[in-house]
Amino acid sequence: MNVTNVAIVGASGYTGLELIKILITHPYFNIKYIANSEGQTTLSKLHPSLLGVFECDIQKADVHEIALTCKLAFLALPHKAAMEYVKPLMARGVKVVDLSADYRLTLSVYEKYYSHHTDKKNLKNAVYGLPEINKEKIKKASLVANPGCYPTCSVLGILPFMKHMQKNMPIIIDAKSGVSGAGKKLSEVTHFVNVNENFFAYAPFAHRHAPEIAQVLGFDLKQIYFVPHLVPVSRGMISSIYLHVKGDFDAMEVLREFYKQEKFIRIRRNPVDMKSVAGTHFCDIYVKRDGDILFISSAIDNLLRGASSAAVANANLMMGYEQNLSLPTIAYVP
């Protein structure tokens, strides 16, 4: 197959680093351009863990230079910043996988929960990057909006049981994330002395991933009761989901049948844990039914399946490669 030159814009953060780590060994993606907002440094200075592994200069992000050398760009940027690059890159024929929230939501929902949108044309044409529901659309897309980490973890757990759910009943999602989900920027909340030996909820019933979950599943936002928590681990995510269901069905069998073709969905016989998926693209799912209540537990690595490895899976599909190419499988255990 032909090799595709790619750019990574936003190399300073955790998701940028994870993208680089995956793409270094990818047989068909060639990292041609790595940039952040400042440039004038090297990759090993920015990420000392890559010293002697992969060396290159870090550029100050320039759309024209990217378009001259690359067919696809990964944008590991904050929301609002990403759309400033998408518009000119798309105009120059560069395909984009955007890891921010800028193209995940409808215009009205985005502007309510994030900011004013300045690229309405491309927003209409963006494909939501969850292959389990949009694989064929992703293959034809020029712009893919990579899903959020909490929505990925939650939606993958809920999808198999949509037709068994009672109408208009609440969906309760009790989710936990490692501290890396808050990003690399320093804050009082993620300060070591606040996080260490601590555990707390934040933005209960008000987190902006709730409308993303509702939109993807086609539910009214009022049905989604989403409460995220921060746990004192570096990486990993678990969603504990409670659904009202009806009818006679074997929940475990429904789960197995729904994901029988998905290599990176693992059905667990016992409740899931974060450690078994850390460092991988796997989503582990467990389910148990008690009467009309269904308990679903799903786990992912928030930086990988929740961001960077998901972006690579989408890029694989966009460029005509096998979806699961180079996605990480070895967990960080112990």
C-alpha cells in the first residue's frame, strides 16, 4: 500500500504524545510534520521519554507547510483552537481527524456548551468518529470528529441494549476517569495534594459530555443523568451504567452478538477494571440484569480508546487501510 504522510498539530499534550507513540510503528502512516503553538524545540526536549526512539524538530504550526507535505492531519488541540486549523486545511485538500469537541455536536448544542462556532460549513459535513456506528461514513469522510472519552466509554456500553430499553426512562451513568483526562495544564483541582488519596465528583448533571452522549444515542438530554468523578490514577476510565429494560432476553448473549465482529470490544464475565485496558485500544464491557434493571460496566484507556488510538482507527478507515492497524493491544500491567 502507499505510504501516507501525516501531521500532528498539538504535540505538547498527552494525546499528542500518544499519537506519536502509535504512529512511530505504523506501517503506512509516516510522521512528516509535528507542531505546537510555539515550535523551536525538538521532540525529545518536549517529551524526554522519546529520546533515542524518534527524533524530529517541532515546528510552529503552519497550515501552508502542512498542506505541502501531508495528506492527513491529526489535530490534538483544545476546542475553539482546532476549528481555526480545520477550515484552511480542508480548503487545501488535507483530510483531518479532530480530537477536540469542535465538530462533534450540532451547532446549537456546541454553542450552548462550548463556544461560538466559526466554521459552520465543515461542521455540517463532519462525521462522528465512532466506527461501531459510522464505519462506512468514516471511510468516505474528509473530516472526522473524534468522540469524547466519556461518550465513547458510555455509548459503547449502551448501544447493544437500545431496543430493550423502556421508553422515556432515565439513563444513569456514574463515570470515573484518571487525572490525565484533565489534560496537561496545571490546575488546583489536579494538583497532587488535591488528587492523591482523594476521590470526588465534578460537574454533576452539568458536564458537557452529557449532550454528546444524548446526541449520539438519539435521546432527550433530560433522560441522561451523567456524573463524572476524578480518581487518583494516571489513566483509565470506567462507566457504571444503569438502564431500565423490558422483555425476556439474555443480556450477556445480546452483548456478545452485537459485538461479535469487533476485535477491540472484549466481553468480560466479571466486572471490568481500568488496569486491564490501560495502554490499549480495548473497550471491556460487563453486564448483569436484575429484573428490569440492567447494570453495564465499561472500561477504556481515556487517552487511547478515548482519544488517540481512536483517532488512528478513524484515520486508517479514511485512508483505506484496515481499521485496526497498529492499534495497541498490550496493557500496562502490573
